[in-house]
Amino acid sequence: MQTSQKTINDISFEEFQTEILSDYKIAMTSRECSLLGRREVLTGKAKFGIFGDGKEVPQLAWAKVFQNGDFRSGYYRDQTFMMAIGALSIQQFFAGLYGDADIDHDPMSGGRQMGGHFGTHSLDEKGDWKNLLEQKNSSADISPTAGQMPRLLGLAQASKIYRNVSGIHSPKFSDKGNEVAWGTIGNASTSEGLFFETINAAGVLQVPMVISIWDDEYGISVHAKHQTTKENISEILKGFQRDKDNKGYEILKVKGWDYVELVETYQRASKIAREEHVPVIIHVVELTQPQGHSTSGSHERYKNKERLDWELENDCIRKMRDWIVTHGISTEVELDAIDKNIKKQVREGKKAAWEAYQNPIKEEQQEAIQLLTNLAKSSANKVFIERAITELSNVNEAIRKDIASAVRKSLRYVISEESAQKDATHQWIDAYIERIQPKYSSHLYSQSKKSALQIKEVKPTYDDTAEDVDGRLVLRDNFDIIFKKYPQALIFGEDAGTIGDVNQGLEGLQEKYGELRVADAGIREATIMGQGIGMAMRGLRPIAEIQYLDYILYALQIMSDDLATLHYRTKGRQKAPVIVRTRGHRLEGIWHSGSQLGGILNLIRGIHVLVPRNMTKAAGFYNTLLECDEPAVVIECLNGYRLKEKLPTNLGEFKTPLGVIETVKEGKDITLVSYGSTLRMVEQAAKELLEVGIDAEVIDVQSLLPLDINHDIAKSVQKTNRLMVIDEDVPGGASAYLLNAILNTQDAYQYLDSQPKTLTARAHRPAYGTDGDYFSKPSLEDIFESVYAVMHEVSPKDYPKLR
């Protein structure tokens, strides 16, 4: 048996005894937190609880081999591990359970995730990278089952990149790729496709990744016989076991209550992964779940007496305690004293967490009561305001909703009154909301000096001899400069490597920069996204290529639940500035029509969505994004790679700004708003409209998230007094998003003399063949006729009915 990095022969009995009892204390502390945490939920102080009881001992063994620079990508059962590495205290555990919005009280998420979701701070309060080699790291958990797996792959792959790619300066991120990425998952969640996709990808890539599968035979209330073939995940993964002729996994199986065997197993796994860069699966069996799945139910409802008795007998802490006594490390009396002291510590930690959470709210409550008392004295509706004061005063454990609601409702009673007290109340509630709202809503996007919105536009420059080239060559040559300029930049995806992507935008770059920096990937979009997330979290600048926009749906759950929320759910303490490169629009066929932006826009808030109309604009976006610290999706126009563009002289330097529209044609009669491939059709329609006396202003929004931060579209509508939004998403999709922003956010409705219009694709997707495109999406004639119809309504005499 090994403890920490030493064998028993290397240490004295006293040192051995101290370490074992220290482990026991951590296990008991974690268990008592779980037990008391459940009671806090049932009494109503906490809303929901999901705990790590039953998994304590294997997590102690894991913590012994987890080194500075390593990363965890786990799920909501790993509290013992977090305590063992010194990243979670008793008070912090309960602060998370209470949803304390103070990041100093709940460093895991500042109250933005339920308890059991763990993360460490990769960034300081300014948003700058900390030295990740000087700390033990945990990527921020998410609840969706197996959603942690794709990110785990990227965290592990970063070590491979750092070990094998020369020229990367990484003093904060890696020591020659010697870091291991450790994943955890429940046995039932291994049924998810994300698990199998990640297992396959890691086996192919051969990255230093160790996955612990906590197996207590149940997934919520459902037994393993309904979850897994043969009721045994390691059994059905045997085909991944490496041998002398084939690369693969090292697969280990160990009982979750066997302290000695667990320590030795994790030592072995760490050595294999860290030194050989071989992935390892540790199937930890015979675990228990003493309180059932969560506080939402009781496991007595679905476990029979035989199983419940077995769980009592084989509880891992009980087994560890028996082992300690049997081997003379401590006595029952001494352990009882330890248990008693731990119970006291946990109670005190819980109390301190509750007081730290409640005290500022109580102060705010008293401020509001005093404010309303003053308001009542000056109001003819005193009796109603006093009733609100009484109700607020009677709330013993107030939340901020109670305070804000009481004040805002009270202001209704003084609508027609004027007084200094009313003014003071208005000022207080406005300031209160402005101060409190960010506690729950900040950091959806970067607030650092590297925010994408801080990167200024640099226009492309051309010399007199600038040649017209295929748009793909602008991209290719710009990527070439990017890979020279940023050693930490890399790109990977289906067909991205050997053939230089399906449209030749990466032609020849793999040969120039190597197979690790310009890499082919299997057909597995979710883990391509996960590679990007994990590597970006470790200081690399990955460009994850999803071959077509339609295929992004395979990765949408990971983008929405993990990438889009990362900066927000850590309150600005983790980031993953991955660039997602894809292509879409204006192609034939149901599965390649590539314009389903309405759904994407509303599912990935927290990620920028950029829609360049040509490859020069796209290249400018890549140049911008590599100077910022935020994730983004760049959607290249699928039918634009062979269109001619002039080759700029300042490749790698020109930058397309985010959130800034471009007026590509000025006009006075109507504002036409579009993007991507459709924009080119709008430009042509605008030329043809001039032939019938209609002078349209054409605006390219360029980026959908963020959208027109300077409100320049409204300024255009103020001039033309008419508006049409044109795109190839389905009705109510991106066009509805654009129209809402223009009318409700920019208040352009006040300038309209005609009904605002949208022109979109049909509700279905295109049939196969060129005519499918023509009759499904806005055509040149559709745009012309729709604009003409607006002008006909304005002046039938000047614009007689077309048809």
C-alpha cells in the first residue's frame, strides 16, 4: 500500500497513523455534511440537496495522487475529494447549499449552481489567468448527466499538446504535459452517448485521462439491470483494454470500501496516465448511497430490505473504521471521540455559513423597513404601506425577493403623491436593484480588459496590385499567419487536416504546422466541442471545426449547458475562449440548409454568434477573437469559398469588430437588414430596385450576438421610416430576434411610417436540388417584390401594383 507519494516502508508508524486518521476525519466530515445538509433542505433553509455520501473512501485515494496542475471534470458526488485537496471547507459547503451569492462565501459558483457543483478559480478578480501549476484545479461542474465528459477529453488533450508541440510558452499552464485530467461519473450516466463518444475519442487520441466510475448499482431509482448491458460497465468496455499490439485503455476494477486497494489502484492509474499518456478507467464497485439519490425522495421506496442491510454492512466509512481498529491504528473509543468532535465542527460551520448568508440580507431588510416607515408617515395610504411593513418584518429568514417586492409594491400606493420620502424610496430601490442584480446576472460575457467588445476595428488594406482570389485563399493565408503568430493556436475537425477542410480553407497547413496543430477528428461533434472547451480552459487557443452548421446540433447541448454558461456559472472565475468554426446557408437539402439560427441564438447566450458575409470578414473575426478571452461561433458562407475577393496586404492584422453593423449601401426609402449569404442577394435586389425608383439602404448586421451595440439600425430607420428584415431562417427565427431588438431595444418603432416586415424562409427546410433552395428561401425576386409591395402601399401612384 502507498499513502501520498510514499510507501509504508518510507514513513514511520506515527506518520502512517497520522495520515490514516487524517483521511478518516475528512471522510467523516464529508459524511456529516451530507447528513446535516439533507436536514437543512428538509427544514426549508436550502432548496435542494444532492450529496456525496457513500463515495468518501475512493475519493480519499484519488486525492492522494492528484497533483498541482491536474484538472478534475466531475459530477455532483465529489465533495469528499474537494475537501481532501483543500478546496472545500465546511462553511463553503453549506454556503453553496444555501445559494449564497457572495463568491467569497461560496467560491464554487457564488450561489449560481446548487450545492455539489464544484470548481476552483482559474482567473483572478480581473479575469487574468492564475498560475494553474501552483494549484489543484477543478473545472466547474454542470448538472446534465455525462455533460462533463467532452470537456474532460479537452483537459486531457491539452497535456498532449503541451508535451508534443514545441514553441508554446506555458509557465502557468503545463509542466511538459505531465498533468492528468481526472473525470468522475456515476455508473448510470455511462448510458449516455456523451460517455461513449468520449471513451472512444480518448482511446483514439491517447491522452492522460483517468475516469472514475462510481458504481452503487442505481441511477436515481433505476437499477443497473435497466441501465447497462450485463449490469457491468467495465465488462462491456473490455474491448478498449490495451494490449501489446494495440493502443487503448488500462481498465481497473476495485471495491469502493477497500481503502488499501483503492490507494494502490489510484497510484497505478496516475503513473500510467501521467508517464505514458494512456487513458485509464477505474470502475469503483460495491459503493453505497446512504441517503438515496437526492433530497427529493427516499431510497427506501425502491431498495428492498436485503439491499438496505447490505448497504449498512458495506458502507465505505464503516469498512474503513473496522480496518483502522483491526490494524491497531486507533481504537473504537478514540474514533468515537473524533466523530463527536467532527459533528460539532460541522454544526459550527453550518451555523457560520447561515449567519454569513443571512446577515447582509437582514441589514437590507432593516433598511427597507425603515424606508417604508418613513414613506408611510408621509402618505395618505399609510395603512396599506404599514401592512407591507408588517409582512416584511414578520419574515424571519428573508430573501432579497421579499425586500424588493415589498418596496416596489408599496410605491404603487403613492403613485399620485409627491414627497421627499417617495423620492428617497424610488432612489433606494433603483440603487438596490442595480447593486443586487449583478450578484445573480453578471459575467455572462467577459468583463475583463480582454472583452471582445474592447477590440477595435482594423480595416483590411490593399495595394494597387491586389489580385482577386477565391475567398478560401483569404482564409487560408490568414490562418497561416495566425498559426505563426500564436503558437498556442490549433484547429481540428472532420476533414480539417489531411485535405485542408472540405472547402480548402486550410490547404497545406497540416504539412506546415503538424498533425497536432492542424488535425483531423472523427465524426463526433460533441467531443470536438469538448476538446475545444477543455484545451481553452488550460490556456490554449483552440479552433474547433464543426463541418456544417447543421451538424452543430450534435454539439448544441454541450455548447448550451457547458460552454455558454462557464463564465457565468463561475462568476467570472473560469473561461474557455474557444472559437467554433463552421459553415452554412444557401445550400440544398433538408440536412444541409444550415440556417437554423433562431434556435441557436436562444440556446447559447454567453457565446458570440458571428455571421460574416464573405471570407475577408470571417478572417477579420478570427483575428479579433484571438485577441479576446471569450468563446464564439463563426459561420462562414458555404457558397462563398469560390467567390472572388481581393487579397488584403495586412493578413492576420485586420479585425472585424463584434456588435458593429456595416451599411453596405446607403439609401433613403427603406432599411433592409440581413446577414451572411442572403446579404449578397439583398445587395443585388437593392441595385435592381433602383431601376424602379426605390432607393434602399442595405445593412449587414455582421454579428448576431452581440447585435448592433451602437443602435445604428435605428438611426437608419429614423432616416428611411421603413424596415424589412430578411434572412433564411424559418419564420419566427432569427428575423424575430432581429425585429425585437430593433423595435423594442432600439425603440425604432417611433420612426416607422409603415408596418415593419420580415422576409424569411418557409417553415420547412429546403428540398434537395437547386429549385429546393429557390422555392424555400428568399429569392432575389422575393426580396424585390416584398420591398416593392411596401412602397406600393406608401404610394400606389408612384409604385403601381406589381402583380
